[in-house]
Amino acid sequence: MAHRLEPDPATAPHVQWMFAQRLTGRSVAGVARDLNDRHVPCPSSVDPGRNRHRSGAGWTLRTVASILANPRYTGRQVWNRQHTDRGPLDAADDLLGQSEVRRWNLMQQWVISRDLAHPPLVSEHDFVAAQQTNALPAPADGSSGRYLLTGLIRCQECGRILDSHWVNSHAAYRCRHGFRSAVPAGTTRPRIVYIHEAKAIRQLAEHLGMPHTDPHAVVDALLEHDALVSCAIGGALGIHSIPTPTPTYRPQAIPHQRRTAETPPNAIADTRGR
């Protein structure tokens, strides 16, 4: 018989509040930040025995997102959410042993019970609606809001790839240097690197010596040149050619040689003498 889960009177109201906030359109980061501001204990601090791999310092985006995506809160039992990948610690040396890594399966691979297995904290209707909630504002013209330079611009301050960011009906890119909006801004942090996509296209077109009227052509030309683009505070782009890596010589690994056990000669002599 499957273990029946019972709502925790101390934590269940927080879970219900999270779903209610998400259904109003709040972002996952906003929900996590509010929980931290109100000093609501995170799961790893409430039950450290089941979360020994987490610090318990506070709510994170991943924690909130995993709760909002967990069908168990609808009262259903769920199996096959994770699987274990096994492989050698070192592909070149199988004598070092095997490693095991737990990984999440796709939601389509989860097995969900048809009948209720425990009291639900959220209705199925609200759970499905929460999965479809998007806190990002849609473009005013009804377009899909595609970003042309995703993954192509790095931060000149910290080296991270700039995040795509839709603001004021325009595509833009920014880097917060690893700071997350789920954590209150209580410490000194460097200024955010930020640039509008239209401004970036104009700078790139000027560097490539072509008109900026066709952004797609500018991006195609940028990819053909294998250029490395960095953005500084204030939105100034730096474009550099990617140096061709110099091939390095690596000696071929010598496989381990296993020798069969041999009987010492003196042991053979002792055996014959008996």
C-alpha cells in the first residue's frame, strides 16, 4: 500500500499561498523574494534530514518552481520523476569506479495516479493554470517577442552571457552578475550591464560596415565572422575576432595492463619437495 501523505498544518498554507500568487501573474522570483522577506522557512530548513545537500539559507527560484510544478499537490501520487545515470568516474580509467547522478525526467515520462492518494492542496484546474502562467509582458503588437542576439553577447564585467529581457515593448539584454531577484538587494553589487537590442544591432552593423535596417542580416553576418561580442556598463559593445585555437599535442593514454597472478618459484620448489 502506498504511503499516504497528510498536509502539514505549518507549511501547507504557504504552498497554497504560492499557487494563489502565481495565478495572479506574479513571477517565480517575486514569490521567492516575498517568502524570504517574510522569513518563511524554506523546505531544507524545515526538514534538513531530507535535504542534506541544501544549505537551508532561504528560498530560491528553483525551489519555488519545483513546488509549483509538482502534481502531488493536487492529491495525486507521482512516480518516475527522476532516474539515475551511472557511468565511470573517468572514461580513460575504469579502475576508478562508477558514479551515480540523479536527474529529472521529462514531465511526459512521469506516472501520475488516476485516483486521489492524499488530500489536495490545490485543485487540478488551478494547478494547470499555474503551469500556463507567464509573468513576462507580451509585446504590444502581438508578436512572439523573439530575441535575435540570445547567447551572442557576454558581459565585459564578469564574462557571463547576457540574459534576454523584454522591457517597454522592446527586446533587450542584461547581466546582473549572478545576483538573483529572489534575494533582497542588501549588499553592494556592480551596476547592471544593459543594452537594447536595437542599439546593439546598430553598433554591430557599424562594425560590420553594413546597414542596420535588416537586423536578421546583421546577425547572420555576425555569425559568419565568428566574432566575440562583449558589453560594458553603459551599453558599449566590443567586437573581437575569435582566435583560432592552436592544436596541442597530447600523448596517447597508455591502457592499464593486467597481468595474471604467477606462483613464486620458491613456492613451486616447496611444493615439489613435499
